[in-house]
Amino acid sequence: MKLKIWLFLLMLGILILAACQSAISLPTETAGLVSDTVVPTATSTPTPSVTPSQTPQPSSTRPPTETLPPSQTPTATPPTFVRENTPVPTPSEPITAENADRLVELARLGKGRIVDVQLSPDRNFLIVQTTIGVYGYLADRLEEAWRFEDPAGIADMALTRSERWMAVATNDGRIALLIYRRGSMFTRWTTGYQQIHDLAFSYDGHTLAAIGDQGVSVWPVGVTEPLYHYPEMVGEMVRFTPDDEGLIAFDAEETQFYTLQTGEIIRAEKRDKLLPLSISPDGDYFTNGEMVWEADTGEVLFELDWKWEQDFDGAIVEFSRDSRYLALSAVSDDKISIWRMSDGEKIYELRSPFHVFGEETASPKKLAALSSRSGGFFPYYLDVAFSPDSSQFAAVTSNDTVEIWDLGTGRFDQQIDCFGDSLIFRKNSRLLVYGDGGLHQIDPNSGITINLSRDFSSLRYTNQYEVYDIYTESLVLFSESGEWLFVENTAWKIPEGTRGFSFGKEAVLAVSPDDGFIYTFDNARDIVRARRIGDFNVVNETMLVPEVGEDWPETDQIIWFPIISSTGKFISGYSYDAYGYKTWDLETGLPINDIFYDGLASGAYSSQGDKLVISGIDGLWAVDLFTRDVIFESEGEYGEFEKIAHFTRSDEYLILVTDGIQKISLVNDFSFADLQTIADFYGYEVAISPQNEVIAVDDGTQIIVIDFDTGDLMARLPAHLDKILSLTFSPDGRYLATSSADGTVKLWGIP
């Protein structure tokens, strides 16, 4: 009996040892592992990876074994700043010319601007790519499960169809291989690319391809040395052919088909229009928006007979999940064509019921009703999606709505208010809308929003208003106490670093000097609201009254690029009903007709809200808003380019941005004497510290800090991944806040 037990234990030990040796021979995931294996930089000169070696096809290379460690999900690089929902460090002293060289980033708020959203193969995770990171959400309730962020920013991401791998390319040319269920990094390597445009997995999930400034490279999953490298392949996107034996590289003008093993070009398809290449989910078809090919043979199955009356900048192409249908619409067009793939027949041409173009016979009452329901703008489509069972079809419009059709009958079903520019169905009863407006989940059956994520940037209300290169001043604002930071439509609680309130479609434009109120503007309805700081309840609202002309409907927008005085007494901006710069009295909502300037312009209120400076390509004016007297006027004296005016906090100086930065002493009587040039370089966004110590200026993605008195350059800081949109100092001068088109807000100070 003892001998039998001994033999059994011996055999069990041998089996365990063999299993361990087998596991050691395969790469396994290690939490936090960052393997920056340097791959030789790809050049036009042949390298060992250019000529493929006679190795087994990538499809025969199994992906690495997934072994999940019991550890926390790592981020790409430990940040030196704090993230949102973390107490913001208090700067040690105000920012001055003497300490500006010690200015550092203290906090980063926001997860960036949404670039792409994908559902995981099992549909349990929603993977959100932004400008700064990739975030995994539980798809059923939009709760964040993990995050992967990188200081260089995110260039692209790709998921396998079934093996649960995700690849993420960063803007510095590196690639990280992640396990999407945890966001944990399996491995990471440097590719030799300066910029990666696109990533794609093979259909079997065993191989990864990247296209960028150095051509196309192909890696077996889990291996950091490329199996193939073809520097002559160019384009913006890359895909595998459905049989995984070829590559497709394409850009705006041409689609090229290559063999994977040799890189030999098989054929090329020229395109006259900016149309994307799209492959059906089952891999049987692909289309360039003009014709449909059979993937296996390359045979043209049918042409897509869609036409419109105007030029277009691109197209929306979408296959249904079961590959039975194809939808196509031109960007900025208001109709959608749907084809049945089995016979190539166009079965529907869907159109918004609010469409009124060409209805010359429509009654004025009907036109007014349609215009009112569509928000004053007739909609066009931004993105489309089929429900998983192909019973419903949805489209997101330019009017912040989602329209849904019954695909069985082609009948319009309903319209739901929800702003974004892209959408996907998570399942038949869940529609996800995302884009500059954040991330929303709506129920088509009830027609209401059932979940909402405000984690992301809402750049639809950006302060970078632009009309013929004329910009307004910054819209990043501190409360007088410094407790609140208002950025676009969001209130941030500064001590805690948390989102305190979101104002939806309203943009915060001014804070009262007594710190009691903020003033917001609803751009869609031309309404100004006064909200109490703290609970942000509305205490007063005013609808602006247009001067309705013969060709100008009352329902249309009457003011663009608005600014509001800090007292909440006046609002000014460019008015399309008068084709000039106008001011309204917010007590009555009526325009002040004698304060009007023809042509494009930008403006700035004095800190007390009693003076308005209007600057533009034709000159500079200062107006006393209470007496309505023009107290200064100059045409052409301050340069011939666009001008932007900024008052200092004490109204002692006015800063002009022309072809440089200039300082004017107001000298109480607004004589605009003592013009001085502070700096010669060019920047749109300017912020002045409270005690006139320094000026902060944007230089694209960098911050420049200038001595206010001497004009000397004190610091230049890389700040954001995209253009800086606004800057402002806190009232005590300790914080400098910046916002950017990368979708983040940053706080800077002296540690």
C-alpha cells in the first residue's frame, strides 16, 4: 500500500514539473512590466526585417498565454502631478517674474477628448480612447474598471476579435500590448516610428500591424521584433485581408493591396472622393463607398448608386453586424441610403422628417414648425449604426439629436435629444452616443437617457471661437474665492480636484466681482442665466431679443462668440442679424442699437463691467456702456491684423494682442496713452497675473511666461498635447489654469 502511494506521488510530481516547464517556455503577463525593447529605426535602406525570413506564417504563431496576476492595474508612467478626485497641492507662493522658472504642473483634470469607442468582443467592456489615455468601462453601467494613460498621448488602439488582446500606440512611436479585461500591460516596445497612424490585428488575432511614417511593420502578438517591415507601404490606415494573407493600406486617394509574405503589391484602387474603406464584420465584403468587392476574389459585386447635389468632404460607411446591410451617407448630407448585400438592391433612402430643403411649396407655418423642432438648424448626419439584430437603425445629427428608424419598414420611429457625434449599439436596448459632448447611454424603447458619463471633455462649447481668425478672450474662470474653477460648461472644486457641477449646453462666461453669481449662456436658445455659486440654482434668466429682419427667422441664433460683463448687466458678441458686433442690455434682453460696429470684431469688458473695448481688423474702440459715449477710437493705429484686448484686474492697463503683445496705460480717462511693446512673438490667449507681475501666453501647445514690466521671457513650458485654448490666473496669483483641445485642464504653480 505504501509503495502504491509513493509511486502515485512520484508520478504527480513529474506531471507538475512538466507543466511548469511548459509554462516557463511561453511569455506570461507580468503586472507593471514595461519592456521597452528598441527595434532598429526603419529606413528606406533594406534591413533584415525588410526581406521576410522563411518562417511559419503569422497565423501559425499562437499568441502568448494569458496569466492574470493578483495585482493592481498599472498606468503607463507614474504621473508627477495629481489627477482628478485627488486634493490639489497648494502652491507655496504667488507666481512672479522671479520664480516663474520654477513653475510646474500640479494637477491634471479630465480624461481628455474622446477619439474612439469600441465594445470588447464579449460586449462586457466599453473601451474609450481619448487624447491622453485608454479607459475600460463596464458596459452595462459605464463605471470605470481600469485606465491606461501616457504622457505622450494616444495615437490609436485596436482589439482582437476573440483573444482579448488590445494594442495601444502612443504619439512617441511606442506600442503597448494590454489585456483589455484588466488594462494590465503585457509588454511594451519602441518601434522606431516617429508617428504611428493606425493599428490592426489579423482576423485570427495572432498578428499585429502598424502603419506610420516608416511604412508598415507586422509583429506576432507578444513579440517585439517585427516579422515583416515594408517601408515603401504608405497610407493612413492598414487592415489585414480576411484570409490574413494580405495587407490593405489606404489613404484619401488610393487603396493598395499587398501580399503579407513578400510585400508585393497586388492591385491599387484610385478614388476621386474622400471615401473610407470598410470591411464587413464577417470579412466577406469590403467597399470604398463607390463599389462593393467580394473579399476572397476581389470581384466587384455591385456599384453604389448614390448621388447628391453638392460636393462633400467624406462619407459615413457602416455595415450591419450580421453583414446583411450597408448604410452610406455623405458627410454634411441629410439622407442615408441602405443596401441589401444579398442582391445589391438599395432598399431605403432615409431622410430626417425635419428636412425642409427644396420644399418651396411648404407653408410659412410648416417651415417655422420644422425650424423650431430642429433647433433652428436643418440637420445633417454625423454617424450611423445598426442594432445588433438589424431591426433598428440610428443616426446622430448635427442638431444634438439621435434619430431612430424601424429597419423592417423603413419608417421613422423617434428623435431623442442627446449631443455627440458618434454612436454604437451596445445591445438592442442600449445605444451609446459619444464625442465632444461626452459619453451617453440611451434607451431607444423609452427614448430617455438612462446613464450619462461626464468624465470627458465637452469641447462643443470651446472658448476658441473663430470667425475669419478673430477670437474671443479666455473662458477659463476662477471664482473670487479661488474655490471654483469654471471651464466651458463644468465647475471644478479646486481643493478636492472634483467635478462640482455640469451646466450641460450652457457655457460659463463671467463671474460676479462679489463672488455670488456666475453668468452662463445657452447658445442654442440665446438665453443668459445668473446662477448662484455653490448650489448653482438659476436666480434669473434673460432671453435675448433679436432685431428680426425680412430674411431672418425669429427661431435662429442671433449672437455668436459672446462675452458677458462680470456684473451681469451686458452681453456683447457678433450678431448675424445685423452682420456686426452688438451689445444687449440684460435687464430687458433688448439690443442697444447705438452700440454697434460693422464687420468682425472681438471684445473685452473692464473688470467693473462699465467699459467695453472692441477690437478688430479695422481699428479699436472704447465705449462707456452707461453713457454710451465712445471714449476712444482709432482706425489702423495699432496694426492691420486682428486684435484682442485684455484688461488687467485693476483696469490700469489694457493688453492688446496684434502681431505682438502691447501694453497701454489707461490713465483713468481712457486716453490710451503710453503704448509699449512687451513682446514681439504672436499668441492669441493671454492671462495677466493679479498684481501685474507676469503675463502668460499660449504658443501652440506651450506656455510662455513674460515679465510684465520688462517683456523678458521668464519661462517656456511644454503644457498640452494639443493647442492651448485658454489661460487664467487665480485671484491670489498662486495658480495658473490652462485648458486645451486635448480635453484636459491643468493647474500650474510653484511647489
